[in-house]
Amino acid sequence: MSLITELRKSILGGYVDSIRNEGPMYIFMKVAATGYIHSFYMRALAAEWKRTHAEKYLDAAKSWVELNIRLQGTYGDPAALNMGYLFETKDNIPQSWFIADTLDQAYGMLSVAAALDPHDPLYIKILDSVLRYDKYIQQWFLGTDGFSVGYLDGEYSAKAAYHTAGSRGVCYYAAMYKVFGKETFKEKGLALLEYVLNKLDFDSNFHGSPLHNRSYASDALVSAYYVLAHDDQALRTRIKNKMSKEIIPWALRNQTEDGFWPHDRFGHQPGAMRKIDKSEMGPYSWGMAAGIEIFAKYILPPDSNVETMLDRAYAWLENNLVPGDIHRWGYHSWAILAIIARLSPNSLFPFGDFLPSQNKVRTAILSRTEMHQESKVLQTV
């Protein structure tokens, strides 16, 4: 078994064991009280269940989703998903409540719904939950101007766009369209895609950073290409151009020799920055890598520089990620999606079904990578 394959098994196995042994409420209150992080695990668990049909993955995902539904309405509006952080409310007004975070939670729930039998009682509960949530968030929906932030520092904010909410909305509405099949959800996703393609500031430091923004946008562009654009070749070309011009060149310039991208998010005010320590791994490295991996594998022409960059990134994960470290769950949640994007992308919702079952160019590249790994092992014997 290759190192990267072992990582997939270990990361998900550790998360499943935590859900089984401690329960989702304990994890939410004591380990990682951030719903969007767990949404990435939900997507990964649903993908691994689709690949293996091992019930432990689906059972763990269902357990977390059931908690999400029980907590809906416990922080602010009855339809609002509880995004975590253990924030307080004053007169039922949230201290902070972010559209971006809760869009990811809903996306994770939809990923689990897609894995369920429609007769499963949880399937109907998820659909009811996300429909109530979707109706609630329309007050922040700005169409081609994106999504606004939600509540920030105790203030209702529904005018200015927040970059991450726009990109997460693309994923969310692609998932809503895939589950419900209703054109209205596709139309909303396409409107947000126009925001991402035309207006999103990839270098904004407002509750984000150049790496952070590209991580979420990379993920969104995959769903946009396969689910929202579908057979619109002109739109697909625009999506490819955005990845080729805004994300990949930046990734090539800023990757460290070790293989990651440095942490660059330090504040929430525009321009809030401190000197970047290039030895500090940026957790959002792996969301960006996951999106680039799909584009490099299936969408863009072969590029040896991009392949080398990705090989270096995945080698860093193989050599440095320690499964089970609860203090690193944040980057592990993105890392597991990046690993699945490399090993079994056809299992990922909502776009996996659109991917070719095999890619000969990448198969050859993986073979060379595995040969290199075997060579390193022999040298240490």
C-alpha cells in the first residue's frame, strides 16, 4: 500500500473512531467546534463510502449530520445552521454568523444525502433542513455580486460581498441542483459563478488571504465546470482560464521547496498582514491542491511544471501529516479531500460522476511516483 493510500485510510479511520468513541457532540464542544471543518470530513466520508461501501463511513457521516440538524436554530434564527465557534448571542443576535461557513455545512449535509437511500428517514430530514436554511439565507444573496458575510462582530451585514461566501455558494448550489434537480438552484449557482469569475478579489485580506481565497475558489471551480457549466463550452473555457490565470501561476510562484504554501492569513481587516514565515505551512494549501489536481488530471493540457508542483505537495503530506493529531484537524480536513482528489476523485460529490473513469497520462505519472517511492524505501534498507 502506498503512503498516500495509507494516509487516506488513517485519517478517515481516526475520524470515524472519534465519532464512535466520543460522539459528535463531544467533538463539537471539546475538540473542533467549527462546523465547516467537519463539513469537509462529511464530504470525504461520503466519498469513501461510495468507493468502498463500508458502512462505518456512512454511519459516522450520518451521526454528524444528525447533530447538525439538532443544532439548527440554536444560534440565531430557527433556520440558521449552528456554525460552531461556541459564540454567544445577545437578544438572539449572533456575535458572528458567517454565510460562508454554513454554506459548507449545508454542502457537507447534501453530500451525505446523496449517499443515502431516499427511503432513509435522515434523507428527508436533510432535505427539509437545507430548504429551510436556503430560504433564510436569501437576504444575503446578491446574485452576480456574490453573497454578503452574514453577521460580523454583532452587526447584521447584507450589502458588501464576502469573497469566500461567493465561492462556497457555487459549491452549495451545484450540490443543491444535483440533489433537487431544480433549475432555480442552478441559476443561483451560475449567478455566483459570475461573481467568482468577474469580481472576486483573489488577494483580499478581509477575513481571508491570497492562499485562503484560492483554496476555496479552486474547489468551487471544479463543481462549476462539471455541474453548473455542464455542456456550455464557452463558460467552461472561462472557468479554465480563471484557473489557468489566477490560481495555478500563483501556486507555482509561491510553493515552498518543501511542497506546501506558507500560511498567510493573520487578521480580518483589509490589508491586515504580518511578515510571512515561509517555514509555516498554510492549512489552506490542500484545498487549493485538491482543485488544481482535478483540473490537471482531467481538464487542462498536461503541464510538467504543474505535475511537479503537485507531486511535491503530496510528498509533503506523505512525509509530514500525522493522523490522529486533534490539534491539526483543520488542515487534515482539507488534506483528506486533496488525497481523495488524487486517488479516487470519481467518488467526490457532486462532480465525481462526470469524471472519466481513467486517465492514462496521470496513471503513468502515478506509476513513476510510486517507483520513486519504492526506490527511496530500498535505499533505506
